Amino acid sequence: MDLKRRGNQTMVFANPPLILSSYTVVGPKEGDGPLGKTFSKVFKDQIHGEKSWEVAESIMLQEAMQGALDQAGIPKEEIDFMLAGDLLNQLISSNFAARQMDLPFIGLYGACSTMALSMAVGSMLIDGGFARNVLVGVSSHHEAAERQFRFPTEQGTQRAMCAQWTVTGAGSLLLGKSGTGPRITSATIGRVLDFDVNDVNNMGAAMAPAVSDTILNHLQDLQRKPQDYDLIASGDLGMVGLALAGDLLKKSGVEMGEGFTDCGVLIYDSSQDVHSGGSGCGCSSVVFAGNILQRIKAGELNRVLLVGSGALHSSTSMLQGESIPGIGHAVVIEA
Amino acid sequence: MDLKRRGNQTMVFANPPLILSSYTVVGPKEGDGPLGKTFSKVFKDQIHGEKSWEVAESIMLQEAMQGALDQAGIPKEEIDFMLAGDLLNQLISSNFAARQMDLPFIGLYGACSTMALSMAVGSMLIDGGFARNVLVGVSSHHEAAERQFRFPTEQGTQRAMCAQWTVTGAGSLLLGKSGTGPRITSATIGRVLDFDVNDVNNMGAAMAPAVSDTILNHLQDLQRKPQDYDLIASGDLGMVGLALAGDLLKKSGVEMGEGFTDCGVLIYDSSQDVHSGGSGCGCSSVVFAGNILQRIKAGELNRVLLVGSGALHSSTSMLQGESIPGIGHAVVIEA
């Protein structure tokens, strides 16, 4: 199967929405990693005094969204939509966070691509004239996700070397029509691609084709090359998926070069025993809303392409022997 | 707890998107019901020759979306987005349908409110200038949903009298910028409300507050009264929830009158042993894309308010003793 050009898949915003504020909350393992100092808040343990991992995740998302709101100092009455998503069945963390936030709520599901997807949809709502400000937030939780998709972590099942480690974290951004901050200048909504990967421990391989397809179409739509970006960060292919995406794009005539990395590769270091890197929709949300955004604001990065990557499986589909389709959504952020 | 006015929750479209075509696929029980003749296609049995209920649901959604496309005769290259959602974990039916449709895909989750939500978001994308045509589709499947949320139907568990029957059905609409058809003139995105209902067999009670809140805010935003609509259809409160919503609105000073009904009340008749009526996001999608749309086109209804209603629970949240928050999203359709 080859990647193919669709055309007309990228929206360029006439009045690019601004990122007015951001806030990130992570678990202790993420706090101990190389990006630890870039996060707004680190929970002392995975359960944060709550009665379940799932409730802890929802509280984490709520704290991230409230944190972004507080940082911007914009009253709730001027926030027109809340967009959120997570990995849990029926987006339960997002629904419970939305109950507390009391804002008009649109639930999005793109698996680990949800941060880029919500930034894209939020930008369309603002640039389209339907919102002054949109609050976006995305979360995942290691224990809650692992027991839902694979095995309870208490079971101590041995992890494959190509497996990724689901990040415990929630990131939130406040997008707005006016103010100051980096701008979201364009977005590419991806298609679902399936290269027949059926190993639930190899998400990187399942997502690499869709991410590559979205990057290829994005570059062709805008007549750009990878070197037009200071950073292209997928989120989250891990080390295995990142290498595969590089190879797939090379076959299609695109040399990604040094500036191509992955949020799942950045968030942990090799001493943390995470094998192929981080994953979970919290991963790209906290790496983008933390480290990458700070580097844009500091003038270190001028133009960034964030490509969210989602593996579209459920525990039911895996037990029924289905393969794992993937999706990639891209957004361009400029200083 | 009282309903309260937020303000500024409704978008009025400057160039109202058109409903260019529609297609519905349902199971045999829905085909035998009072609206049987209004559906495009009726499956002979619940599994449609597939290996699982879940695969049958995905095929049903795919057939509905392809059906809407074929009816409009618009080439795939001119469809800029596919928006879809369902009740299954990780939107698996929609993801697998999107894999076949090969269109830029945005996954939405609003439980049973997903049809109205996708019509609202699709309309914003078109009116905002980001799409020429948007294909929306929403599905549910009785056996797939019941075994995920409650009990496998093979178990024969006795159903409560306030329980609703999850509809097996998929409805699809092609929304467009130009052509002919009824128009979507405004949309109200709802907030998550929780009145502390925790009975998974009483979805109507869980959703009634959020639906009432959305109707109240919609009417106040547009300075309208219920009598300005030929039909206000919630989807899907069932008989219990419909009565509760009428009471809640009355307490807030709004008399809904004769024109207030519910897609879950319309789809089955009392001989079909469904207790409080139909539910599942397939319900409002096939009742709207079938019967209601046909009555608008026939000139019988001039202005309709469709209020999708979602119960935001998961099997995990129920086992953990959480209550069930609800959400309501409204769209106005005019001849």
C-alpha cells in the first residue's frame, strides 16, 4: 500500500487564532523525565488522593483546563466552547471535567491525535467567526489506559520492546481571536489508513502510515518542504514509529531530516525503562503545551508542525481479530 | 438544582448550510415499527452476515454514508470532511467506516446527541468557509450497545419499565454550501449537567435536565418560544425523559405544548415491548434523516428544532458509583 495525494486537505486560517495561555499537569514519572521542569504541575503520585485512576485523570484534566483559564485571566462568560477528549471509553474523563467547567462542550475522539485535532477544530471555530475563545484540553493516565486497552499494571505483564508507555498527563490551551501569543496558521485533517498492523503492543507501526500520509499531503497542499519548519513533532509514534514514518516518507520522495522528532521520544529518557517511548493523548498535549510552546515563545522555534497520531482500536476490536487503523492530524504553530 | 441562563450559546448561520441528501439503514425491529416505510434500507437480521454485531454496525454506518453520497451524486473529491460518531468504545464503528470512506475524518462523541452535534459542527465548518460539503453519519446497534453498557442480550435480563431500547440504525446526511434542500439555520451547543441520576436503566431522567437547559438557552438566545417551531424533537429521551423535560421547562416558565416530541417515542409503537421508547445515537439519526426530513421536504413542517440528548456514562464509571451527567445539542432545520 502506498501513500497517496488527496489535495485540498489543508485549511489556511485567514485570521490565525492565538494561543493565549497553556497549563500542563503530569504524573511523577513524567515529572522525573527530561522535560520535568517544563510542566506547570507534577502530581506526587498516580492517584492524587482520589478513589480511582479514572477519577484522578479527570481531576488532572480539570486542573489543566482551569489552569489555562486562570493564566489568561479571561472570564468564563467569554469562553464560547470547551473541546476535550481522552482515551477512556465514552470520553469519561472529558465528560466529568466538562461537568465541572460548565462550558458549551464538544467531545472529540482521535485517540492520541486528539490534541492536534482539538487545536484544528478550535481554530476553525474561531477563524470561522463562531467563537471568541475556545478552551481545549486532552488527557491520558497510564494505569487507567493500560487496564482498559491491555492488562492491569498490577499484573506485572512483561512489556514488548516496541511498546510505548502511556503518559499520565493533561495539557490545556486557551485559543483566542485577539490578544498575544503564538498563532495557529493552518491545519490538515487526516484520513484513516490501515496497513494491517494487528499488534496492540506496536502502536508506532500502526500509526506511522497515517502520520506520513498527513505530512505528505500537508507539505504538498502548502507547497512546502520539511526544512520550512524548525521542528516537525509527531505525537506519539515513539522510536519505532518515528523511524518507520521517516522511511515511508523517504519512499514517497520526502527527506524529513534532523528537525523531525516525536513527543513520545522527547518525554522520557532511556533510563526510564519505557522501551519505544511515550504515548497516550496526554503525551503530545503536555509536550506541546509545555516544552514546545515555551521554545516557540523564547524565540528558539519560529514555525512548528505538530502531527497528532492516533491508533484507532478498542479492546473489543482487538479480541475480534481486527487490524489497527491509524490517523494523523496536523497543525502549524508560528511565533 | 435549577436550569440557568448562560447567554451567547447559539450560533446563527450567515449562509445556512443545506441538507443535500440523506440515507438511513435500520434493523428489522425498526423496520417493523411505525416509521418502517420512511427508512432507505432495512437489514433482514441484526448481524447482516457479518461475524459480530460490532462489524455489522460499522457496515451499516458505511452503507448509510455511501448511500447519502450516491444520492447526492457529488464526487468524493468535493467532500472536505467526514464527521461521525457512535456509542462503542473508542468510536470503533465510525473509525472502521472512515477507513473505507477515505475522507478527512473528525470523530465526535456526544453519546445519543451525536447526530445533532455532528450537524452543528458540520454546519460551522461549511458556514465558516472551511468546507464545500461535509458528510455526517451516526450509528448504534442494539446488541453491541447492550452488551457494552449493561448485559449481553442473550442473557435475557429483565428490563426495567423506564429503560429504553437501543436502536439498531445508522443515518447519514450530506451537508453542503450550495444546491437545494432544507437548511440548518442555527445551532446551540450544550453544557454538561448532572442532576445525580445513577440508574443506568433510566437514561431519560439522566438526560432530561441537559436537554431542558439547551432548549431554554436556545429559545432565550433567539428570543423565540416553542410555538415558533412546527416540531421540537428531542433525541432520545423516551417517554419518561420527555415528560420530565416538559416538567423542568414548565418550572422555568416555558410551556412546550403539543409540538414537543421525542425520536425515541416516535420510532416504536406500544406493541413492540420497548418500555420507555428508543435510544442510542442511531435513533435520532434515522428518525431525523428519515421521517422528519421527509416531512420538511413535503412542506408539512416548516421549522424544526432537533435536540440531541446524550447520557455521558461508561460501564467503568457506573461500576465506580458515579452519577450520569447529560448533554443536549440543538440544531434548527428550516424548509
